[in-house]
Amino acid sequence: MNNSKRYKRLTVFLAFTFALLIVDFLEACPTCKESLSENNKELIQGYFWSIMFMMAMPFSILTGISTYFYLLVRKKKKGERLDS
């Protein structure tokens, strides 16, 4: 195995291990921590829906742009068939 690949794998492994070890020490900001500790159901649902909408946006944008290009290509092919 090449030394650069070995160092790269070792670096990724150490970074992953470090991330797993430090997760226990990380906490939310004080405002979020206090709000969530009260079991405020509306706030938790608000966070849930905002994450869902943010995750849906890239797929919606990609679908819209892909549909637009597909329709352009289809329109162009249809126009070429009529001309020849």
C-alpha cells in the first residue's frame, strides 16, 4: 500500500475517533438547551418541520431544473422532426 494512502486512511480514522470521543462534551446553546429541557412539544415540532423543509429544498430545485431541461430538449427534438 502506498504511504500517502496509508496516511490518508490513518488521518480519517483519527478524525472519526476524535469526533466520537468529543461528542459527549458538546452541548447545545443555553437557550436551546433550556427550551428543549421543558419538553416544549411545539418547539420540537417546529425544529422537525424546519429541518424537513431544508432537506426537501435541494431535491425540489434539482427536480425543477431537470424538468425544465428535459422539456427544452423534448421541444427541440420535436421541432427538428417537423423541419426535416
